[in-house]
Amino acid sequence: MKNNYCFWFVTGSQNLYGPSVLEEVHNNSKAIVEHFNNNMQSEYKIICKDTVKTKEEIYKLAKEANYDESCAGIITWMHTFSPSKMWINGLKELNKPVLHLHTQFNKEIPWDKIDMNFMNTNQSAHGDREHGFIHTRMHTGRKVVVGYYENPSVLKEIGKWLRVAVAASLSKHIKVARFGDNMRSVAVTEGDKVEAEIKFGWSVDYFGLGDLVAYVDGVDEDSINKLFKEYQEKYIISKETLDDSEKVDSIRYQLRLEIGIQSFLDEKGYSCYTNTFEDLHGLDQLPGLASQSLMSKGYGFGPEGDWKVAAMTRIMKIMSSNQGTSLMEDYTYHLEDGNETILGAHMLEICPTLAKEKPTIEVHPLGIGGKNPPARMVFDSKTGPAVCASLVDMGGRFRLIILDVEAIELPHKMPNLPVARVLWTPKPNLEVAAKAWIYAGGAHHTVFSYNVDADDLIDFAKMMDIEYIHINENTNIYALEKELMFNDLLWKLK
């Protein structure tokens, strides 16, 4: 579905300059778009639209963009001067994400040849300032990218924004199936589902476990056998495990769960789901390996009924092209002086797209939920910069909390902890980061990603018109407390 999306490149000018200049403007725009499509390494095509020169043309283009479902956003550039009052009605009408590209066709000033004709044609230095003003005056949540259009950094920044805009476009199609309700008495997994559909477009629907059990019980043995063979090639299953009939049966039951859940989701048009160990009536195990595998296919998942993290996992998997992204939970701390770190894990369900090496499939008692020992993938995660993101309901609005982290090598083996795990250092350090997270109301469930960064999530927050808090290397607790206080006032007025 997402490969059908494209973006419109819209150049602004006016009729003041005459047909020859407008022809040059359009040809330059086509050359820029051709360079983008050939060099950006994006799966999304950029289409060069005709140069807009009047308020009527801009309004018409905005309406066409709104009604074209394949258009995920527009990129604007003012090659010449384009009086911004012409853009007011069009921007009022437009409901697609906007990236304002501030560039120019010529990289350098032609010192010995420059004349007034050149100056009139190549004046984005002030044409884009005029365009920027009207966006600011109208409070549009656009993205601004500055630099020569051939620069790799510009290509990278635009390419990242394209993925975020597609995620925003797909957001309105996200449907979360809740198998059972939320974990009892837990506050942070709750939230306003009506407001979520108004703000993000998410449908969040409840299903009794019996609806899912019917699909699970209906899975045939041939399908399980086929998937089991695939798993033997894709993952490591020890001979000891394969020689133990009870453990093999546990793995096969997880495959039954996977096939059954996926069949349910696909048949009913859902891309995310939740469950809880408090509500497993009719199931022999809590889905562990099943949920890990489904996440590796791009589905969103939330434990304990956490539908917000399920939807955000799906959103961030779209942004990351399903690379290096998973549900996560802050589980326990290492508080050695000067070496404070966080161990992230979950009972079972961490996506193998985080894995450093090929995961092993193991079967162990869970110690919670009162069901049979479930199979799960066990692995250590990759290292490198990453983010943890938490979407919380503040009552009347949503807040997206973003934390920059650095995932590091585990210093020791953990033979008695048979789960997938990540060890990270939060920015700027654990003390400040944890204080900031708690003051901001961040949840214990997050989405962890190596392939999505804070800029991507901030762009998403702007597209969705929600509050965001970014905890990073420069975070100061006193400044953060003031930011939270001002945000409370600001978002109550909006």
C-alpha cells in the first residue's frame, strides 16, 4: 500500500517575470525533481507540478492534493518571488503535510556574469522568506529544509521526511484489535480512544478472546509444519530443544498463535493488536514468539492492552521501513557510579529486527499468567544511537515523549534471563533523563528504534498537531519543568 504514495513538488512564482523566465523556472524545477528521484534512494516518487503563479492556481492545486489519496504531501520552493498572500486560501484548504525547501538552482554566484535578469530569476533567498512568513503567520506545522538541493545532507533530510509523511498518511488507516481489555488498575495503558481517532485516525476496537480462539483453533497442521521449517532456517533452535517433545509442542503452539492472529488481523483489516496475561481464556500460552514474529513482519503490538504503544509501534515501523524497531519496556537499572544504564526488555515480546545476531528460540516458564511455558526468541540487541518514544494521554490532549539513548554492549552474559534485551545509556545521563521522563509523564512501555530519530518523531508530532517533549544531551530539568508548565497552558488554549 505505502509504495503507491508520491509527493508533489510545487514551485511558486508569479506572472510578473514573463514567459521566458517562467519556462526557465519550470525547467529548473524539473531538473531538481529528476535529481531527487535519481539520487534520494527513496521508494516514493516526487512529481514535478506546474509552477503556480496565482491564488486561483494555488487553491486549485491544494484541493487536488487533498483529494488525491496517492499524494502524501507537498514540497514547496519559491524559485522567484511569490507574494505570499496568494497562498493563504490554498494553505487554508490544504490538509497534507508540507516541506518547505529553501534552496536555489545555482550553487554559486556567477561573479563575472551576474546581472539583473539573473537576480530576478534566482531570488529564492528572499522569495522563500516571504513564503516562510505566511506559514508562520498561519501556524502551519511545516518542515523547513535548507541547503543546496544536490547536497547529500539535504537529500537525506528530505528522504526521512517523506517516510514520516507516509506514516502520517497511513495513520488514518491504522486499526488496533484489542484481545481482551487493559491490565487491571494500570493507568498509563488507558486513554481516550475517541480522541485518538479524531487526532490520529486510529480505530481501536475490542474483541473477546473467544473471537481469536476460533481462529487459533482453526489453524491446520500443514501450515504449522511449513512455518516450523521456515523457523529452523531463519532462527537457531538447539538440538536439545528439538529433542524435547514438550518444547517442540510449545514452539508449534506459538506458530499456531501466530498464524491465527495474523489471519484474524488480515481478514478484518487490522495492522496492530494488544493482549494481556490477565485475559488468556481459551489460550494455552501467552503469545510470545508469535508476537515477536508478527512484529518482525511490521505489525504493531502492545502488551497489557496498551493500544497506544501498539499503534506507535506500527507508525514507527512504517517510518523505519520495518528496520530496527520494536516495542520496549524500561525494566531495571544498573546504578554503578559513573556507569548508570537501563536494561530494556519485556516478558517475551521484543522484535527480532533489533537483534545483533541470529536469535535462538527457547522455551521457559513465564512465572506470570498461569499458562504453559511459552516459546520466545532470545537475543542481545545491536549497539548504536537510538530513541525511546512514549505517547501518553494527558487528558484532552496527547503528548509524545522522545528520549535519545545510546545502546551499548552487554558487559556480562545473562544465562538466567531468557528474553530479548537491550542495554542503553540515556541522554544526558540516567539521573536527568529519568527525572525528565517522570516529570513529563512518560510510560514504562515505549517504542525503541535505531532507524527512527527524534527529528522524525518531532515531524510526526507537528503533522498530527500534538505536543512533544524531547529529552536529549542538552536537557536541563529546570528548563524542562518550565517547558511542561508553559505547554500545559498553551495546549489548553489550543
